[in-house]
Amino acid sequence: MEESTIISYQRDRFVDTDELTFLFLDDVSGTIRGYRIFTACRTVRGKIFRLEDHLDRLYYSASSLYMVPPLQRDQLRDLINDIVERNLKIDNSIDFVIDVIFSGGLSGSTMKQSAAGAHLYVAVQQLEPPPAELYANGAALATFPHQRLCPDVKLMNYIGAILAHQTVVPMHNAYEVLFVCPSDQRTILEGSTFTIFFIDSDGNLLTPPLDGKILDSVTRRVILEILAPRKELRVLETPVTLDMISSFPEAFLVSTTRNVLPVTRIDDKVIGNGKPGPFTRTVMNLFEDYLRSY
């Protein structure tokens, strides 16, 4: 499928994805002030995966930043579904990544709220999952002291990840970056675009809590829902520190575009035996089952 045939949305009209642009002077608060939020969702066989969760987070983010949404929630839901339907008519054999962006809404070049509402952009691209060998062999992460601004809001600001990918990621020959709390440089927060999970030596599943320091990941929600009925496993939303990971036999990350991806090394510390473990494989299979039945 050629990229130019994928349909996106720019403010008030449908456009080819490769023609999608942010207008400059008409949106100074977005282009210069960085007043932008988004959510990134995906399709599963033509159906938008957990759309209501993504809308929850998007409108929560807007409220948190005093941003006036460009559309009411019902209107936006209908528009996103319309965009997906248009793309499925072109090619229904692939899945898509859909970035729903609210941009600007301040008055001119000031910091004052105009109350006119942000501009809406919906960017659609073909979903491209990570290479199969990462799922087979696991991924390495490099730690970087950074906490995102407004951590519970999905801002369009990835400066921490960009800096990490120029420094610690190549230094450790890693796939991605794992943020740790800058104040103590040991408390694990989240990845640049993912949530992290660990299995401890007692078989408990550990993940950092939603304490205002990390994003409420939609895939994280799904994992917790899937595992909730499994009484043999104790899930703990609790702080995890770097000095604990040497004792962990398994770890994995989750995100919209990666699903469940094994983690086998953090910096120079190998997780378990350096291979994806049995519990991680179980979670991967459970998530794939969930997707198949979605």
C-alpha cells in the first residue's frame, strides 16, 4: 500500500497522509508554545482498539491543561471511525496507527486561553511492529534520568527520549530508553513510549504505580485486566528501583504498537538468563488471544 493513499484529517478536511501539515502562523500556540496533546491508537482487523480508553485519556489531558477540545467526544468518535472506514475501503488487509492531535487554542501569540478550541489533526499511518527477532530474543533498554513534564498527560514533547537516543541508548547498544527518577536516579518510571513490567523472584508481577509520575497507558490497563482473573498471580503496582532488577527473572514492556515485548537486559544487567521467560511468553500469548477475540 502506498503511503499517499492513506487518508488523514487536517482541521476540517480529509487529506492524504503525506500531505498532512501543521499550519504555522494560524497556530502559534501549537507550533511555538508547544501547546499540543495527542493519543496514539491502532486498529485490529479494522476495529479501533480500545478507542474509549484513548478518548478518556485525550479529554483528561485537555482538561488538565485547560485546553478547549476541538470537538465534543461523540463527534470526535464518529470522525475517527469515519476516517478508519475510508482507509479500509482503500485497503482492508493492514492495520493502522492513528494519532489524534489537539493543537493550540491560545489567543494569538499570547499565553491566554482564547476559548475558541484547539485545532484537530488525525494522522493515519500503516502499523509497523518491531522486528520478529526482538520478540524471540528480547530487547535491551538503557536507563536515563528524566521525568516527563506533566507525566500523566500525553504531551507532544519527547525531548528526554531524543536526548537518550543520542547518548545512553547507543552507549549500551540498546533498543529503547527506560526513564528513572532524576531526583534519586534509581526509581524506575516508564519508557519513552511504553510501560514496564517485572516478575520478581516470588512470581509477583510488579509495575510502577499511577502516582502522577507516569502516563496511564492503555495497553497497561489491558494487561492488568487480562491478568486480574488469574488468582495464582499477584499483581503489585509498586515502586521498583534499579538495585532490585538483578533479582528479577523476567521483564517485559507494553505499548500500543509493540503489544508485549520481552526485555532481557537493562544497561549492563542481564534479566534472568538473558532470554524471554515463561511468564512473559504466557502474557504475550494472553494478549494475542485478547487481540484475536477483540
